[in-house]
Amino acid sequence: MKVCVIGGTGHTGKNIVRMLAREDFEVSVVSRGIKPIFDDSRISFIKKDYDSSNEQWHDLFSQIKPDVIIDILGSFAPVVYETGKIYCKHFILCGSIWMFGEAKIVPTPEITQASCIFPGYAKRYSDMLKLKEKAKADGIRFTAIMPPNICGPGKIPLDCYGSRGIENHKNHMAGKPVPLPEPGQTLIGPCDAEDVARGFYLSVMNPEMASDEIFNVGSAYALTAKQFVETYAQIYRTKIPIDWCSWKEYSEEINPQTGANFHFKAHMCPDISKIAKKLAYKPAYAPEETMERAVSWMKQQGLI
């Protein structure tokens, strides 16, 4: 079987590609980046910008004729779907649990909770729901995978300021205080990139059970914001004091970037019971383990 992975050189994509190659699939990796080193003859690399070029996507898919298309990037999913559906039997799209909007239910199921405040995610979610219905009408299997915060080796992990900054991690390592809005009970769900990839892999391996589904993936549990800071303190073998403040002060003065402070406002704790039941999904790493794996990777890379 031929599988095309768009964005297959990224944090999650590399894990997906390796998992699929172990099953003897022919995997085509589409990326605009530098060609990665995949020591496997069944993995081919195609360099292409991720864009809305209908003709270019048509030419690419007519060349590789994929049975399965995995679109990790998602911004141009409608074009990718339309040009690939002549060959594709299963279209798998990556989303985010943030697309559901600020959680009203915890753990959060695969349903809309509120309006998504991030325009890019909101558009992708709208496209996703339309593609799900279109694929059903076209007789093509459709699956969406919705991860929380992605962690683990290969990428700088979320820090205690809601970003992915090396300097912030150096400050954590030095035991510098971290501001947090009271009461510090917002849930944060770091999920290892390997466990996110496992959701895509299981969907390919079980196409009938994955068809017409939106699946959350994630760790078995989440950490409170306070526990998140304490976990980094344990990993860095230091004490990280918390400077407590009100949400108003935190969001308006201390950390006004919505993309950063939202981590400490909205719960990120996906309900993974559906994918566990239908595809036997089971995360390999707890939040603390994937955070430690990410920190170890940063040290190995000489980043901290």
C-alpha cells in the first residue's frame, strides 16, 4: 500500500513515517524542507511547498498514486483532498484539541465546546468538518487526529510561560521564579510526538474502524499548571518558585500574548476513550516522561 505523508519531516511526521515503513508500506514524504535521512528504501522524499496550487498537487498525486494521504499541516486540506481523491481511499487529517474551543467538559470529547478564538485553527476546523461530510459522500474514508500539546524528543517543549523558548528553559534550569495565575489548576496535557503518531498509524492499520471518525490522542492524564512547573523543577533538579497573580494581571500585564497565556486559561485534557476503544490506542508515555525526554533531547543537542 502507498501512503503519502505531507509534513513527514516534522516532529510528529518523522514518527509516523518510521512506524509505517516498519509495516512494509511504500511511504512518500512531502516536505518543503531539507531532505531528511530515512535509512529505508521504502521511504521516498518529494520536495514541494505546502500551498493551494491545484495543478501541482494533481501532478504530484498522479505521480505517486497514494492509497492513503496523511495531511499533518492541514491549512490547504480542501485542495489536497480534491486533487488526491482520485487515487486516495483514506484521507487522514491532523487537527488540534484547541479547535474545539475552550473546554467546558474535562476530559474533553471530540465535539465543539465553544468558538475557537484562533482564526487559523477555526478555519481549519471548519474545513475539517466539511471534508468529513464530503468524504462520506464521495465514498472515501476520512479520519481526523486531534492532539493536545505535543512534546518529546525533537522539538523544544512547552515552557512555563506558554511558549517554546530556550531562554525560558535556561531560566527554569536556574530556578528562577515563574508567574502563574491563581489557583494554578488549569490542566496541561503534554503528549509525546510518538504517541501522537501512534494515532495516525493505528488509523492506517484499521481503516474501517477509523472511517468517518474524529479521534483525540494524548497522554493518559494531564497535569495542573502548578504540577507542570513542579515537574520541570524535578527534571532540572532545582526549585522553581511560583509568583501567584490574578488572571487579569497575568493576561494583561505579565503574559498578554493569547497564544501563550491560553495554556493557563483553558484546560487541555483530551478524552482518549474513543480511540482506545475503537483502535486499541494506548499512550506509551506519561506527561512527566515526555517532558523529561524532551529536556534530555535539548541537552543532547547542546541547546541548554
